[in-house]
Amino acid sequence: MDFGGIDITVERLRSLIGVAVRHAGVDCRIIEVLEDGPSLVLQSDMGQSIQPDQYGEAHRWVPYTLTIPIFTEDKTELNPDFLSLGVIDLDAGSK
């Protein structure tokens, strides 16, 4: 999709895997791209959370992760949370 001269493709998003970003004041790293949406999965350096198994029982600690959608719900604009990561340059297209 093209948003104001910025071509957002899954391939371009995948090139961001491993990039350090800051989200809501917390240092994170992009660890995955989910094609459905699409969305970026961030892993935080600030702690861990308990991961439940398929039955909802907690058995292990894992790094805290969160998912940031690329587009707004109606898919007409870029999501402000995605824009706040600073991984794209609005003046020059994708970094």
C-alpha cells in the first residue's frame, strides 16, 4: 500500500526485524512481522511476563511482547503507534 509516497510492503516491514525502537518510553526490538494486518511484534527489554499454555495455565517466564498494527482499524491511515516508532521517514519514504 502507498501512503503519501511511503510504500508499505511486507518485504519492507521484514527488513525492520532486529531494529531497536522506543515505544511508550520503553526500549524494544522488532522481532517479527505479522502479515495479517500487517503488524509489528516488539519485544521489550524491561521485564518478563508469564506465558500461559494452551489451557491458560502459566508455566514459564518469557520476555514481554506487544503487537503494533501498521494501519488504523479502517486501514485508511498509518497507525499513530507505528509512526511513533520512527522506523519510517515521512519526507523520504521508508528508511
